[in-house]
Amino acid sequence: CARALYLEVPASKLVLLQALFENYEGLGTVRTLDAKRSMVCVITTSSMLEECKLALEAIQSLTSWRVWEDRAEARNYLKDVCF
């Protein structure tokens, strides 16, 4: 089952977050869900979820991401992904 982590990222840091996260090859994929609101989703597998969270924690100070708090709204973007 795929897992999704929904994040809010300052627009000025979005490309940086994607570039840094891509360095963790095979860990997950970053998708922009709402560019105007700087909402992104990191899609990973259940088996890689903890490693994905650790990678995000490692780049948090550089990218200033925060968890997208409105989970009901977030779920509307990717209805087929498990939480």
C-alpha cells in the first residue's frame, strides 16, 4: 500500500525540497498538489515510511515544511492512497 505525507512548503523552498528529497533515491516521490498554496505530497511505501519521515526531518530546517493540518482536504487530492 502506498502512503502519503501531505506538507505545506513556502513557495520559495518548494524546488529545494524536491531536489533534496530526490537525493534519497527510491525513498519516495514529491508531487505538487496545489502550487498556489504550496501544498505537496510525498508518496512512499508502507515499508519506507519511517525512513521517509527521517529524511523529511533532516531537511526540515532547510525547507521550512510543515504538516498539512487539514487532513480531510488533503485526502481529496489522492483518494487512492492509504494513510
